[in-house]
Amino acid sequence: MARIYLETHIKADIHKVFDLARDIDLHQKSTRKTNEKAVAGRTSGLIEENETVTWRAKHLGVDQTLTTKIISMEKPFQFTDMMLNGAFKTMKHQHIFKKNNKGTVMIDIFEFESPLGMIGRFFNHIFLKNYMRNFLLDRNELIKKTAEASD
């Protein structure tokens, strides 16, 4: 299983950062490159525990649909989403938020496994892990800019 760990330091209140990280509309703005759109479940606003969202996007030149569910949430410290349906064999994304003396540290732990066994693991190692890391970094940069601009 591939694992991505990211820390983003944001000079903003933990509650604001937490809400921006679960904002469907902001997520769609951060994914303009892939034209990602929420098409079912929660399609706008702040996603909550036990809610689902289905995303439609073009990744790597292929139209894809991915449905995730928020399986746990402790406001404003963490929430976790897990793939129910989509291109990955498995996918889990933990979002963790910690206060510090300068604002908030937002931590992403993104774990995924591609289908196709050995071929999928090779693809993860060669390409997909970096692709997903950059996808998350773009999203986190918009969260950071938005949070810091309004504080």
C-alpha cells in the first residue's frame, strides 16, 4: 500500500482550517486542472460524518468517478474519508489538525492501493504516488491561502 504524509503549516485558527478542508466548493476550486465536480451525495458546503460525496474528474486522460464516505470526525481535530467505489483497490485519507503557537498544522495521511497486483504496485511507485502528492499539495495550498487571507 502506498502512503503519503504531508504537513501544512497555516497561520489561521484551527476551526477555520478544519472547515476549509471539508468544504466541497473549495475542493472543486482546487481541482480545476482535472475538472473535478461533486455529482452525488453532498455536492456543496461542508461535508459531515457519515455523508458521502461522489466526484467525477479526468485523471491521467481518463474520466473517473470516485465515491468517498466520511467514516469518522472529531471537530476540529480530525476527519477520515474512505473510498466506497472508484479506481483504487483501496483508499483512505486521514485529515488531522493540531493547534500550535502560529496557528494550525494540517496533516494529511493518504493511503491507497491500485488494482492489478504487481503491475499496480509498480505504477504506484513509478508515477501515481507523485501524482497524488502533487494533487494534495495543490489542494493544501488553496486551503492555506484562503485561511490566511481571511484571518
